[in-house]
Amino acid sequence: MDTILFWVIFNAFILLLLVLDLFVFHRKEHEVKIKEALLWSAFWVALSLIFNAVIYYWKGPAPALEFLTAYLIEKSLSVDNLFVFILIFNFFKVPLQYQHKILFWGIMGALVLRGIFILVGVALIAKFHFIIYILGAFLVYTGIKMAFTKSDDELHPEQNPLIVWVSQKLRFTKTAVGGKFFTRIDGKIYATPLFLVLIMVESTDVVFAADSIPAILAISKDPFIVYTSNVFALLGLRALYFALAGIMQLFHYLHYGLSLILVFIGAKLLLSDIYHMDMRYALLVVGSILTVSVVASLLFPKKENELPPPPDVTIP
């Protein structure tokens, strides 16, 4: 009963934060500056650590350590996802003042979808133990594939089946209409290009979840730990995007660090019945890989001719 009550309280609290975020603090559409983004990033990280302390005193040190490790992995993988968001916004030339709104609703959809994925994943693992080997092998494969895939590859939304289907079923305006997703013209409802961008963000998050959810399930089988760590990582994703959008290309070794983390977590899952690694050591390994990849990126920066052009997010 206490657990059910805590689920209700947690989701109500998150919903309240989201309502305040969109309808109070960001009620007026504006370009999010780096200072504002850093302050919001600090707020979400601090809130996550406070919740981690709540778990420590409520459930004990082991679940708290699982939450922290899962949160760190999800947050790290989210940073790599931000490269894709930049490509999407650049391709559709989304003005800066509308990007926060798109990310907000994109993350709202992601919270629902990931909640479903987590519940299904936990239920399947509980019923079919062999699935952990499939997930482990998938993570190892994904990590190796990620290492040989460039994060700044050209975007091809016309190849996205969902984008193609939506484009055929809905009427679209040729230009954006303020920050609206839909508008009415001559009594008919038209979708705007911003709605297409939202669909693109939502559909790519499904692909992101295919990497991150198995990785978190390798850390904890507790649905509450897996779900809450995902929620807090996603809540801070918008602020992190605006804080790092202009400098993310500098962390060029982070991509390889993340691929190594996926391989490590996958191997940990494959060997879980033979050797159980203490969560403290798993957290130490993940933290060390992230630290080394970030420091290496700063110590050995890319040459200027290797850097991608700066983001173009203005209307032509």
C-alpha cells in the first residue's frame, strides 16, 4: 500500500513540476540562454540527488546506489541523444524560441512510452529469465555499433516511416504559425511544420529507449527505480540541451565512452548468473569511463577542419 501511495505521490509531483515549467516559468516563448539553462540543469540535478537521498532513507543503500547508477547511465546516454536533437532542429530550421516547447512535449511523450517499456520489460524478465541474455547481447552489439557510427551523420527524415505516414494523412501549412502545432484555415485544421518536428523527436526517442531501457534493466529489476531514474534524467534533458548545444561537438570522445559503457553493462548482464558485480564497482566503472572520455576530449580537441559547422537554427 505504501509503495502504491508513493507511486501516486511521485507522479503527481512530477506532473506539478511539468505544469509549472511550461505554464508558469516558460509561459512566454523565448530563447533559452546558457545562464538560464545552467541554472535549470543545476536545479534538476539537485532535485535528482535529493530524491536519491529519499530512496536511501526509505529503501536502503542498495536501491539508492542502483538509482544513482541508473540515473548516471541514462543521463550520459541522453547527452549523446542531444546530437540528434541538434540535427533535427537544424534540418527543420526551428527557431530557438520554439525549441523548448517541442522538447517539453517530446519528453512528455517519452515519459509515457518509457513507462510502458519499463513495465513490459520488467514483467518479461520476471517471467522469462533467458531474456536477460538477449538484452545483454543486444547491449554489447549496440555498443560496438555505436563506436563505429558517427553521431553527426546527415539526417534523413523523409526515410522515417512515421513521418511519411503523417505527411500523407494530415494537411500541413508550408510555414510555421507562431509556436502552434495546429492551426485553422478556412474552417479546416492544418498541422504546422513544428508538429512534424515533434513527431520526429518522439519517434527518435523510441530508438533511444531501445538502448537505454535494457541498460537500466541491467542495473535494477525494481520498476520504481528504473522508472524514476529515467524520469529524472529526462526532466533535465531540455535544460542540458540548451546548456550544451553550442559546445557538444567538443566532447568527441564521449561517443566512444558511451559505447564502452553499453558493452560493459551488456557483459555484466550476460555474466550475471556466473559473477555478480557489486553495484559500487559498477558505478565506479561507469563514472571512470565518462570522466576519461570527457577529459580526453578536452585534452585532445578536434582540429578546426574536423569540427561540424555551428548550428543554424534561424528561419531562412
